[in-house]
Amino acid sequence: MWTTESLWFEIALVSIVYALGNILMGHFEERTPKIRRVGKYLLTLLIICGLSVLFGRTVALICLSTLIFPVIFIHGYYLPRKKGINGWTGEPKRKYYEFRKWDTDIFR
């Protein structure tokens, strides 16, 4: 009954990654337009499924798993050391909003 030989496996993995990302880190995207967030998910899904069809599941899953490295670099090194923003909490909020080029009038 259960099989992992179809593209539904890749769809499930990408969906789980995005669900966990939105649960744990969604507060960083509070001012990002919803269409951009949905578009990012659909683009990732299209790329991973396309890689799986063209080059095999192993290549697709390796590409999906290597996406963690830019996240670690940005949140662990770039934001704290270069921008003075905590990579886990996004504080101070004013600096984070300026970094994202969001309106900072809410802090006045």
C-alpha cells in the first residue's frame, strides 16, 4: 500500500520542510507578501521534482539537503557578525526590518 517510488515522496518532503520552516521561522516573514511565500514553495517543489525526474531521486534529495548550508551561513554568521542581528530571534527588530527593507515606522 505505501510506496516511495512516486513523486509524492518528494512532494511530501518539500512540504514537510516548508511546514516546519513556517512553524519555526515564520515570524521572520511576517511582512513578506503571501504570494511570494507561496511562489517560493512552488518553485522549490518544481525544481526538486524536476531534478528527481531528470536525474533521479538521489540528486534531488542531495540538492534539497544542501539548502541547509546557506541557511546556516546566513543565520549563524552573516546576520550576527555583519549586520548585528540575532540569527534566531531577529532582534533588534529595527535592524532586522531595515535589513529586509520593511517600513520601520512601527518603532516610533
